[in-house]
Amino acid sequence: MDLFLIRHAIAEERRAGLPDADRQLTDTGRQRFEQMVEGLERGDIRFDRVYTSPWARAVQTAELLAPVNDGKLIATEGLAHSPAPAFFASLEGQTIACVGHEPWMSDTLALLTTGEPDGTWVRFKKGAIAWLRGEPAPASMHLRALWIWKGHQRMQFA
């Protein structure tokens, strides 16, 4: 399986009276993430399914993946908290994306690559994408690439 872990794009700041789950993407967040999607398109990366946290900013980020999504967009609580091996074992598809939040995306990357759910060694920037390959189980996947936005450019680490 090719699994793409994606942190939601830049969202509005936290503020009193606005529930965290209701925070929306900013215009800058949308624009930058659209450029990340263009990079996926240039790389001929297409998703069988896109899973997303049900929180507004994650759903909006997942919707921006439409140009590279051939399948369903599935909102799931499994991406709105710490990673659970059972959730990742239930994923269907050969090339899928999971859109979520920090610190859970970093913890998921750590769990799937090292077996330990402590992602303090890596932190996803907003809109970052990690490409993993293997079986979606603890210590069974390998990191193929990590794309982040830095300044006015996308950077890739492989």
C-alpha cells in the first residue's frame, strides 16, 4: 500500500467562541495546498480513497485533493485523535490519503515506521505530506518522501 499522511492546510487561528473542530482554512492555506496538489498531479499520484478527520479544516483540505482522487472521500473519527493500529488496518485501497491533525499525524508516522507512537522526532508542518509504503501496521511501513512548504517553494525529502 502507498499511504499518504497529510496534515491539514493553514487554518484560521484559535479564538474564544470558535470550537476547534469548526476552524476553516485560510486563503493562504488553500493556495499553498493547491500547489502541493499540483505537485502530486505532476508526479502522477492518484488516490483510490481519501480518508479525513471530520473537522472542518481537514475536510476542506481533503476536498482540495479532488483532482487526484479517483474514489470516495470518507470522513472518520479515526483521524481526529491518536493513531490506532486497528484504524489503519481497516483502510481500503492501494493508494490512499489520510488527512488529519498534529500531533497525531507525526505520531502516526512514528507508529507505522518505528512501532512507537511518539512522533516527537518529526513534526508535520501545515499542509505537509508524508508518503509511506508497506503494510499499514506498526513498524511495517517505510517513508518514501516528505513534502513540506517552505517559503515560496515546495521541498521534498526522500
